[in-house]
Amino acid sequence: MVSSGRRKAEVNVIKDYFLRGKMPNWKKYKEWNGDCRHVDLKMFLWLHPSDDIEVLKGLYKTYMESDLIHELDVIKGYGSFVDNEFLRAASSKKTIEEYLFPFMGTKNIILFRVMFEDVEYAEGRIRSLVGGQENFDKKAREIFELLGYQNFLRMRLWLLQDIKSPLCLNSLYQYDDVLEWCLTTLTPNKEKEFSEGLHTPEYLKSFQRALYCLHHFDTEKEGDTCRTSAIHKIRKILDERTFVPEFKQMWEDVKAGKIEVKDPWKR
């Protein structure tokens, strides 16, 4: 998993860090602009032996404020974490052996709480690294904002997973703070951008399908699982919070049976 897309030299740097605790030659790699990085932020926290959130918070701050890191060390670290733990972790794979991406187990929520506890701080540090808001919008904005739409849509795929799958049992969607983060991009402060997207037929159908599954998921048949608990929380949030009007109305229409969805339980 680590070696995919990386040169042998960069893989060796990661192995040295993981197996021996040896730090990379940061000065050597600071000016290197390869597609992959060596010990990016996610690797730095994930492969560290400690699972203590306070220890990792201190290391996170040290990393983020270091003069030795390259902007991609942070951007790639955040990007690959979101990509793996939200987009790819909703896979239909039933075993870890079939899953071709990093599997963090319960360390994923620890990293989420370290990296996303203070999003304003993270965005500010990245702006500083890339040289301002314009470059931030080009290089990193989707990680913190636009991908939130996709993260919400992937909740539906979590409901389709085998409940015994390690990916299902370790899904980030079961945690309250993760749900809050995923739903923040659907709120009125993003109204123009989100509303425009809902006018695209395929995009609209995706949200209708997601809301349909969230409303109709059979929690009684599911029983007392992490998914059942999360579904009740999600429904409560959708009922009680203020969202973009079109989205809120869509949720009300789904509950009232006014929206028909074709093959909602298929991938």
C-alpha cells in the first residue's frame, strides 16, 4: 500500500520511520515536487507508535509549524486521509486482504480528531505554506469544503456494506464529530454553490438516493449496531438543523414519499 506510486527511495524513507523511528532528511526533500511524498502528515501520525491523542496533537502541531516541511507534505497528508477514510473505505470489500488501501482500524478516528479538531488552524497553516487564499482555493479547498458533499453521499454506501466487514465496523461515519463535519458543507453558508450543484440532474439524483436510504434504512432489522445509532443521529440532524432550502425540502419530500428513487440499494 505504501509503495504504490512511490519510488523505492521514498518507500525506504517511510520504512525507516515506521520500523526504526528514523526521521527523513527533511532538508533534502523540502524542495522536491514529486507526485507522492515520503512521510507526509498522515503517514507521520498513522505510523507513529502512539495512539495517545494528546501525544499526537503535540506532534501534529510541531509538524504543521516546522520550517522543514513542503506544502505537499500537509496537502497530500490531508487529501489522502479524506480519500481513504471516506471515499475508499465505503468499498464493498469484505476483508482487509481484498482492500488495497491503508487500513487504520480505530486509529482513523484518532487521526480525524487530531487533524480536524481545529479546521481554521489547518486552513491558516496551509494558506501560509502555499502563499495565500488564491493558491489555497486551487490546491486545498476541496479537502475541507467541496469534498464534504461527496462524504455525505458516501454514507449511503456505508449502509450497503456487510455489517461484519472491518471497513464497516471501523467507518468514520459512526462518530458524532465526523457527522458534524460532513454535514457542515450542506448548510446555508454554502447556499449558492450547493444550490447550483443540485440543479444538475445526476447530482440531484445522487442526493435523492442518499436521503432515501438514510430515511428508509431498516434499523429494526439491523439491530443494535453502530450504523443504527448513526442513522438515528443523522435523521435528527436533518430534521432539526437549518440547511440549504432545496436540500431541506428534498429531505421533507423523501419522508413524505413524494420522491421515487430507482435502485436505491444498488451500488
